[in-house]
Amino acid sequence: MSLLAMSTPPVLSRYAGNCDKYKSDCIGDTQKALFYTALALIAVGISGHTTSLESFKKQQEELDQTSNGQVDLRRRLLDLFANIVVLLLPIVGGIALPYINPWSVRFGIPAICTVVATFLFISGSLSYRHAEPQGSPLTTVFRVFVASASKMFHQRPLHANQFYENHQGSLDSVPQTPSLRCLDKAAIIIPTQTPEQQEQNRWKLCRVTEVEETKIFIRMIPMWMTFIMCGVVSSIGATYFQEQANKMNPKVGRLKVPLTILLIFYDIAKSLSAKFYVKVAKKFTGKYAAPIGMIVAMLFSILCCITAAIVETRRLGVIKRHELLDNPDKEIPMTMFWLLPQYLLLGALDGFAGYLLGDRDEISGFGIACFFIGQIPASMSPCLLFFTRGVFGAGFVGSVLSVYVVGKVKPSWFQDTLHKSRLDNYYWTLAVLSSINLFLSIWVAIWYSYQHSSIDEIRTPGYQESVTPYNEDEHCCSFNFSLCC
């Protein structure tokens, strides 16, 4: 955040005396280097925060339990105070920061807050409870690849009892699937060594269960990739939609309303569509809940892009009629509520996609989360929330790449200002890409075999995000995904 603040004029500018209006001459190579470095560091910081905070907080609560099962009263009061601050600070900041004009100050305030928060966190390090790390479930995937590659030239056994775990006659062993048979070599027992000797090097011998879980993870990738386009469309709501609204008329009569009103309507549409989907999905068996939810979400993404393109065409028409092409800072005589339909459609998209889990007792929306909950191997359940968020994270990255590619192919679509750009053509491009992605997702959904038979199973509390560190030495007693022991 500090580098981001320093990258804005007039800080470190080549022409310190001529940068009050953010002219292009004020932006040198130093500012560009600081800007892109800052974005990369922020992305790394947010990813670490997202993957660690909830688990860390839950771990502290569990280890802070007193002997009678009650949490210390002082800790409860501190948690209550912290929750109030966490709730109010973003609201106050979201309302106040847009009214601060210098970008260096607008970025500098969050930078100072982050520094203070970092010192507060470090100050409590001596009082934190610590638990030994247990490893990552994704390590199993890499172990299977390494073990199968190390036995590349070994011939696959004809009998199932020649594979590790199956040779013991265990009731928990899993039948081997015919797909991705090359990975089965990871479970081959070398005749010259005993299984106990081979098991000492866990990167050369894996259980059949681990191999099959890895196969399931790999087979999920094509379906996972079809979800990314929804993330691409969702990202434009936090970027171009807001930039369009910034220069439009925010008044209703004589009352000037904040731009956040559009985000409120977005949240309402997201919540209502998620609840509606839950009710409708109960009429279908669980194995159809995920693909139906995602197909409907993709339909909303197409409608959102088409609506945004039509509204942008009208906005550009108003700009030309009032000769505002060379006046990007002047307000456009067009109400920002023209953007409301596309915000509502975007909310419906995110509601049906259901890419974020709700509280620990219920899932808010299905879609992507429903797919991962139903199909992910039980040993990888601690990563469930990260898989669902990762879809939309990849979509945001895809959005940046799409803008870069389109900007190279059609430079006239992205100019210095939105007034001179042709976002409507970009929205039409996204609509076409979303339509193609819809047909691909239907094809993949038909090809994919689903595990669940009722939506109540998908809502089972056993599929909440796990905060307990994964133990690689523990395995689920069954491989049927309905309930993990």
C-alpha cells in the first residue's frame, strides 16, 4: 500500500511542479515500477490473509478453551470489540475515502492503517497459542505424481492385490478406476523391497486411496475451468461498472445519493437469487444441483454483458450529443440508475454461482461451492473454501488478460478515458465468450459423473470448511463422499 501511494503523482514525479492534475507527463518509469510491484505485493498479501485468518482465529478459540469448556470472559469482550471495529471500519472507510481527492492520500491512509494493524498483530505474538503444522492435502497430489514418475518404466501389475493398500485386503481400500492408469504406478509395490521399507520414503509409494483421490482431483479440472468465465464477468462489476457510474448523474430529484446504492442493490439481488436457487434446487437430485446452478449463472453472465453493452452504447451517445468527449471530468447528463439492471444481473450471477460459503451451518448459494462440496475428495475438504474462491480469483486474472489482449488487437476500444473508449464492444465480446463457455460447460457437465443424490446431503454440516489442519496420516474410512467418518 505504501508503494501504491508513492506511485501516484506528485510523489516521486519527474516533474514535481506540473503533476497536480495527473498528466501523462508526470508518470515515469519509476512510478510504473512502483505501481506494478505494489499490485503484486497486495495480491500476495491478500492471499496469505485469506488462507490464514479464519483458520488462525478458530485455532486460537479452540486452544483458549478453559477446563470447564468456557472461553475466558476477557477474550469474549475483546472478540466483541474486534468484531465491531472490523464491521464499522470498512463502512466508514468506504464512505469517506472516495471524497479524498489526492490519490496519494487515498492510498496512504489504508497504508498507515495496515502498518498499525501489523504492529498490533505482532504485539500479541507472545500470547498466541501455537499448534504443530500437519501438512497440506495437496501434498498427496504431488506425491502421487512423483511416485508414478519414479516408476515410469515399471510394468503395471495385472492383479489388484499387487498394489499398496489392496494387498492388505483392507475394507477401506478403493476400487481402481480405469482412467489415468499411468498414475496407478504410484501404488506399485516393488518386489525387491517390503511395503514397510518402501513406505519409509512416502514420495515413492502411495496408497490406492491416495491415487484415486488424485484422479478425482484431476478430473475436476475441466469443470473448474468452465467456471472461470463467470469470474471474468463478475470482475467488471468492481472495475468498469464503477468507473462508468463515477461520471454519471447521481441525483434522484434534488437528492444526491452515493454510488454505493448500486452495490446495495447488487447485494440484495445476490442474496435473493441464492435463496431462490436453494428452494428450487431441492426439487432436483443433488447431482443436478451444481450443473443447473452454474448453467443459470452463465446465462445471467451473458444477459449482464448484453445489458451492459446496450447501456454503454446509450451512454456514449449522450456523451457525443453533449460534446463531452474531451471533457472526461464533467458529469454526464444521464442518471447512474441506467446501470441498475446490469448490477442486478451481476448480483444474480454471483448468487447462483454461490462462490462463497456462508456461516458454518449453512451454505449461501450452491453453484461452484455445490460442485466442490459434492466432488472434492474428503481429504481435501480443508481446501474447499480456497477452491471456490480460487475460481473467481482466476476470473479476475483472466479479466486483466482479456483487457490486455483486446487492447492489443483493438487499441481503439481502450483509450485514456472511458469517454473515448468503446466498452460496449468489449462487453459484446464478453457476451460471445460467455456464450461459447456456456456450451462448453454443458458438454463437460454431461460428460462428468456426479456423486450426490439429494440436496440435503450437500447441505450436510460435514461439508463446512474445515479449520483443523490436515493430517496426511489420517484417511477417511470411506470413499463415497456422502459422510466422512
